Amino acid sequence: MPEKELDDKILSLLEKNPALSAVELADVLKISEETVQTRLEELGDSRQTILIIDDKPDAIIAAKRALQAEGYNVVEAYNGKTGLEDIEEKHQTLFFWMS
């Protein structure tokens, strides 16, 4: 299930019953508790996310450090295919494609 769809389901369940635990959410959604915990952490992160796409790890590391120092949440992809899949799955709105 795409993360956006999962996030929407989690938020909908929590709107109906804010007292639901991660275990209860996992049971209702038929997914692992770990997945629920990860999604809840990311939903609670209000920083803007930037995706960096590059096949050179050193370039990604440098850009990631600089952006994190400015308060951004940074996700990396080491090739175009993975980067495009990440954009589609997570609906990233800002990304750097370095060459």
C-alpha cells in the first residue's frame, strides 16, 4: 500500500479514536506494528522533506548534510529509477536530481 494511502488510513482511524495504540492500529490495518510506528514518526515530523537523487554517494552525503543543517528532512536515492519511484510513492514535492 502506498505510504500516502496508509497515512490517510492511520489519520482517519486516529480522528475517530485518538486513544488507539500502535498495536491496535496495526491490528486494524493488518500491518506490522513497526510500520505503524515508522509512519507515526514521519507524520509527526513537520520538517519539509527533500529527495536527493544522484549515483555518487559522496555528492549525496555532502548535499544531505548541508540541507539537514538547515532543518530539512532529507531522503536519498542512488539512481533515477529509485528516485522516481520514491517521488511517486511518497508524493515528494521538492527534489534534487544531481548529475
